Amino acid sequence: MKKLFLFLIILILLTGCAKESEDDIKNSFLKKIDSGDSYFLKGNLELRNNDEVYNYLVEVSYEKKSNYKVSLTNKANDSVQIILKNNDGVYILTPALNRSFKFQSDWPYNNSQIYLLKALANDLKNDNELKFNKSEKYYTFNTAVNYPNNKDLKNQKIVLDKKFNLKKVTVYDKNDVPSMEFIIDEIDYSPAFEDNYFDLNTIMETFADNKSSENVKETMTIEDTIYPLVIPTGTTLSSEEKIKKTNGERVLMTFEGEKPFLLVEETANVEDEFTIIPTNGVPYQLMDTLGVMTDNSLSWVTNGIEYYLVSDVLSSDELVDIAQSIYALPTMK
């Protein structure tokens, strides 16, 4: 009788240990995210485009139900851009230029986001064929991703420690090559934020009080026109015109053929007063900067030059391919 009782105890213990299943681990992580009213995380984001690698310091703040502040600092030049979501809308802040784009958008709820816990949670919930692996130190989930403006991105690995804290996310392209990797250095699931922490003007005033963080050098001329290395088949540069504007220069390049498009490059100017520019687009992460994506255009600022790419026939993927190629090898025609 004692042996039978001992056997039942061992059986119960073994059954209890076995209950740490894939679903249990996934649900524990989801509960940790969904039950909190706020979170803060900090880490390094690495973006890869062929041989080009870009690194960002990323700080993400979230407060229930709709407040987000994502600060991205390009480690190559210390330039800072911020994606802000509050009750007034969605913004891309570029403090160095004293300007912001404002979107009427439901970002970030429609697609994957490598550095947002809610987006990662949605990817876990929506993938009925996700894969799971358990090692001595970590739990790893492999899920599909949804990046509507970059169809090359297909899946991701989400790595958790044994306390269900997010440690690393790696996004892979269609060839299973890592395209983005986010390594988390710090995470807090219950931070307290000041009342004006997600206020647009308060954030901009912080940068205005710290001019040393603004390192954009205004230029009045475009010394070297930068041409895209990726051009759709059957499409060629048909005209190029450089014109003067009030505070600098602008280059207009017209590409004609099977998939025509217009590329504008112009010198970027720092606004005298903080300027908000309304747009119908969405924030888009290019390699070394945040851009603005609309149904038929992509615009961004890098190295003191503003770029505007527009076409009635190109897909968003094609716009991104052209944009990514413009600064890969500059000054080549």
C-alpha cells in the first residue's frame, strides 16, 4: 500500500512537471503582457541590408491603452527620431529638424513590430502553426510575421528567459537570412510615467533645452546627386533638373518606362518654429532613418538630404527596394 501511495505521488509530480507545455509557456508570456498597464524596454536593434548593417538604441514606453513612445537613436550619428502615439494621433518626431509628421493611423495594431510587446503577442496569438523549442535557459517561439510593406520578411524567433521575460527577437527574410534583430538589455513590466510623458510639446521642449543632442548640419547645396542602384526592368532615367529653392537646392529626377517614378532630393532645413506636417501615411523604418509611407510614395531624411519617391504604378515593396538602394553606394549613376 505504501509503495502504491509513493508511486502515485511520483506520478503526480512527474505529471505536474510535464504540464509546462508550449501552450502554458505561451499563455504565461501573453498574460504577463496583457495584465500590465504599462511597460518599458530598452535594447539594441540591428538592421541588415546585404552588406550594410545599421544599429539603433531603442527605448519603448507603453501606457494603457493607447500611449506609445518609441525612441530610436542611430548609433552611427546619434540622430534621434521618435514614434509617438497618444490620444491626439500618431507622430514621427525629428527633433533635429524641429518638425513632426502627424498620422491619422491605427499604428501599431495592424502589423508586426519587432520592438513592441503587444505586436509580438498578436503574432503568437495569430499563428496556429508556430514552432516551439525549449532549452536549458530559454524558450523560443518561431512565428509568421505580417509586414505589409515588406513581403520579404516571413518569420521571426521570439526568445524568452525562464521567467517569461523577452530577451531577443530575430526577423528572417524569405531565404531564412536574418534581416532584423532586437536584443533587450532592460525590461520593466510596471513602470510609472509622469503625466506629460507622452505629450508631444513636452518631448520637443526637452530636445529644445538640450541643443547638444541636435547634430544635423544644414547644407545649402547638393554636391553629389545620389542615384538609385535598383531600378525596375524597362525603366530608365529620362530627365534630371537641379533648381534653387529659398534655402538650398532641389534635384528632380524623372524615370520613365514600364514602371515610371519621380525621385526628388533636396537639402533639409531646420524649422524656425516647431512644425507639424499632416499626412495620410504610416511610419516606415528604413535602414538608417524613419520614413513616411503612403499608398504611392515614400519620403525620408538622411545625412541632411530629404528624399521623396512617388509612383502611381510601383508597389510599396518596389518603393522600398529603390529607397534602400539610394544610399547603399552613393554618387554612382
